[in-house]
Amino acid sequence: MTIEDRGDAYLVTHALATDTLTKLRSVETEQVAFRKGLVKLGRICGYEIIDGRMETQYVEVQTPLEKTMGERVKGLDDVVIINVLRAATPFVEGLLKAFPRARQGVISASRDEEAGRNEAGEFPITIDYVKLPEIHEEDTVIVADPMLATGSTMNAVLDHVTEQAPDPEHLIVLSAVSAPDGLIRVGEQFPEADLLTVAIDDHLDDNGFIVPGLGDAGDRAFRTT
């Protein structure tokens, strides 16, 4: 099993995930390689979610020679992936390689960095657009955002996801890199969510950026700096 329980979060420890993240961290990784790396990491995380969170069932199959028993993954048609724009777009592209039939939702959320953090350490969050599919009790819901820093954005997003939805079978917050502050904040507000990440980094700097982190994932993926 390459998903480990670290208390505040579950850690994806698959060697290819950590290798890919290491390349993403490097300042020498340019835009195209960075975007492809996020796609690859999303695919690996998707496969790990299948292996670690989804059940299988035995089925009978006819081979060219005789009948035999095999296993199929249950629930692959009951997956909802929420794309937190914009940095999550290539990350979600990778997830869709693992869950090609997933229903998709989009939430555009941004934090007001000029306003800074309040006394509780949270940023003001603006939600510009929300389009979600219907969520059912049997669904596995994956809310994807590569960076979980203060948790302000993710909490605002989860407010919308859970507002009118029943409790799904699984609610997974998926990130590439997380800060301890954000994991604690999201975990306290949404204890029903499994927080899944590839790395738990050291701390947040004075501007609320993850250290060592990997920079601004959206800017690096879309070359906006």
C-alpha cells in the first residue's frame, strides 16, 4: 500500500509520485515539462485512489479457452472530480486518465493576496464561478488543487461542494503539496474529508506560500509570470 496515514493527512508515497514531484519542484523545470508533470502526477494519484479507496468484486469472464474468475473495480462510474481553477486543470487531466468516465465540476476560486491574512491566518476568498454535477451517496468525490496552503480556498470550495449534496461514499481532497496549517484548518472544518497529498511541506512564509513548495503552480503551468 502506497497511501500512508500521517495523522492530519494521508500521504501518497508511490516512488513515481515522489519522483515526479521532485521534478516539479525544480526551478529549472520549464512550463511544458511542469504542466506534463502535473498531468502525470494526477494520473498516479488517481491510480492510488483506486487501489487504496475503491473496492473490487469478483466476476466471471469467458477467455478464448474457458471461463475463469477475475476482479473488477467497483464504482468507476460513480466518480466526481472537482477542478479548482486554474492550477488544477492539468492535475485533473491526469486524474481523468484514471477515471475517464468521471463527472466533472468546476469552481473558480481565488484568494485576495493584497488583503493579506486575517488574525486566524485565512485569506479572503472570491468564488467567481461554480458548475457542479449532481452528487449521489454512492459517489467518490475528488476535489483537486495542487497546492493546499492556508486551506482558505479549499474550505470555500468545500462549502459549495457539500452545501446541497448528500454525504458521498468518499470525499477526497487531493493536493500535490500541502502545508500543515492548511491540513489542520481543512480537517477541522471538514472532518468527513480524506486529505490526500504527495508531500507535507515545512511551513508557510509571511505571504502564505508553501515552503519549500514548488512556486505558484498556476503561473508555472500557464506561463503567466
